[in-house]
Amino acid sequence: MQPIPRKVKNVNVYPYIDWKGGGVGPVILPVIEGGSGTYAVGTLLTSVFYNLNLASGAQKTKLGIHQRYFATGETEDGSSFTTPWLYCINAGDKPEFGRTITFHKPETDTLHEEVLPEYITLGPLTDITVTQSFPPPAIGELLLIENGAGNVIATRTGTPHEMGVEVKSGDRVGHLRPGLKNIMISGKNKDGQTFTTGNLTCINPNEPAIFLHQFGPFE
């Protein structure tokens, strides 16, 4: 299903905290209040795409690129909504948030890093940003590539096929190496929609750089 953006208003954006300490949890203050823009949900095979783009709102604190947030708000008819947690894709004056959720698990998570698997191209991406998330208990991301271009890819073999991204160009601001994990990638597809995918592993740091999906605690 092609995502159809719906106009939304009274949007508040909050940091996402995976609270596992019991009790009611910490008080979470909004980073954006009273925003308006569009919210879209679409599906493709076993994937669901979420995109929230804001054109206005009072930003209380600075957003972090590829940090996790969730939002509440209203549609034009006054119906309330709450998003799942989303990645911040654009932290500028018109913030953008997105996430792609895939509902399947591979039979194995073994990756043979020394062999580059054959893969097929599924669609182009522009405005690619590549970051690495620090594993717990650390917090934050390391920027690796920005302003990139490439493609969404999938391996030719596998049950199911492993999906990922090839990045053919862009400004490399961090060091890539084979086996680098916890990679997060965002970009724009040919329709201008935000594409996000996380929990990737770098299997080829050269050009094009190849990242494939690895399932684990960041999924």
C-alpha cells in the first residue's frame, strides 16, 4: 500500500525511553509542542513504513539525528493518534521522523564477512545518512556517511533474503570496516518518502559500501 500522507495537528514529540525499571517510569517532557504537518503509514510485502514530517511547532530542546522519538497528535477530523517510536531523520527547522518495520526473522544470523554475497537492486535512495549506534549502556550515534546515494538491496539467496543498502557515494566522515555492527541508515526513495533501516552490519567498507540486515537487540 502506497503511504498516503494525512494532515496532522497539535503534535507533541517526546524522546523514546525503553523503560524497564518497573513503576510508572520517568517523567518525559516534549521536545516539540503544538506541531503540524503530515503523518503517513504504508506497507510493502512484510514491511510497514512510518513517516512523520512537521512543518511547524515549538522546539523546546535540540533533536538528535537517528535518535528515537514518538509523537502524539490529532488528524484533521480530531481523531487522536500515537506513533510507534521513530528515528529522527531530519533535525532541522522542519523535522522528519521515520521507521521501517519488517515482520520476519531469518533462520540464521551467521554472516560470512569474507564473502560478498550476490545481491539484487530493489530501488534507488538519495540523501543517505549512515550512523552507528553505540551498544548499551552507552548512548548516542557516530556519523559515518552523509549526503550519500545508493540503493536498497537484497541477497539473491537465503530464507528469507537478507535486505540492506549499498551506498555508492557520499561524504565519509567516519571509519568503516567489515563487521561493524549496529548501523542505522536513512534516505529518500524515488517517491521522496523517507526510508529507514537499522541493525545493519557493514560487510564491505569500500565503494560501494554494503550493509546487510542483522537481527538482534536493536530490532
